[in-house]
Amino acid sequence: MIMKDILSFLSGLSANNNRDWFDSHRDLYQQCRKNFESFTEELIAGIQHFDPGIGAIKAKDCVFRIFRDTRFSNDKTPYKTNMGAFIARGGRKSPYSGYYIHLEPEGKSFAGGGLYMPPSESLKKVRQEIFYNINEFKAILQDKEFRRHFDTLDKMGDELKKAPQGYPPDWPDIELLKLKHYVVGEYLKDGDLTNDKFKDKALASFKAMHPLVSFTNRALGMEM
């Protein structure tokens, strides 16, 4: 019922993305946010069993605001039509790899994670770690449990056209170094969210991506 109410609220918001509608449904939003934070707390507790490196974080550190920053966007709709949380050491503003849960109606929800939009220095560290440990990295991507949830790393459409500076263009796995993000995601149906086993399903996705998260965090020098 909790997830059904969240999806219902987000569907209404998507159809009425304006302040008047939001203000008239503010109590419902507050209840949905509270429920989502409680669910995020459960995910944090579950992730800590296989990745204690996320540290002692709270849901409030991880859940994103629903208000959009429209200052530099042509899209002036004031609210996001999803609820999301990034579970990583330091919370949603973490510089490290972590786990992301995204709730959005019409099959747009997903459990994802990894390293998204890292600064150039962090990206250099990850590329170097991959270059010197390519067999380990490829084993992560080819692992049976990983492949059960994800086909491969997600391409975001902004990959480098040429090999990064300092790396041989003819290196057999150069395409892995052209990426600017090291992320994966598993899409979820609305029925998945309203199923009693939804938390277990999300945690299974997160556990499958944990080796990728661990590898990239090691590259970034995160101490356990």
C-alpha cells in the first residue's frame, strides 16, 4: 500500500506539475516522503550487511529533494516526478560509488548504482585502476550474478570518441576507458514496487553491483 500511494502521488504530480496542485496535496506528499525515508532506512540496513563501507548514514542524508532547480533549465516545471535516494558514504552528495533507488510510475523505476558524473580527477583514478586490473574488472562485469541483473555498464551517450590521453588507442578494452560514468541499473515494473518482496528485489540488485561499487571506491582511495 505504501508504494502504491507513492506511485499514485507521483502520477498525480506528473499530470499537474504546478505549485497550486502541490500545495493542495502537501500533506499527502509529506506522508509519501516519510514512507520513502522509512523504506530507505530499510535499504541502508540491508546494504550494510554486504557493504559496511557506506558507513553510519541516515535516510535524510540520502533522499533527494523533490524541488527542481530551474535556474539554468528551459524546463520550468517546479517538481521532480520521481523520488530517489543515493545510498553511499556521505549520502546523496557523496564523491564515492554507491547505490541508487529511483521510484517513478509507468515502469520508469530502477535500482542502480556505481559512479555517476565523477570529476575529472576521480575519473582518471578509475580508468587507471581498470587499465592495470583489467582482468579483475572484466570478471566483475561477466560474473553470473551481475549478469542476472545487468547486461553490462550503462552507456550515457557522452562517451569519449578517442582513447583518453595517455592510453594506447589499440588497447583491446579501450572502450571501457572511454566511459565517463561507471554505472548500472535494473528497471522495475510498477508491480515490482507494490509486491511484498520489493525490498528484497532491490537489495538483490544492489548486492549484485557491490563488486563494481567496491572496485571503483578502491580506485578512489576510500578507506574501509
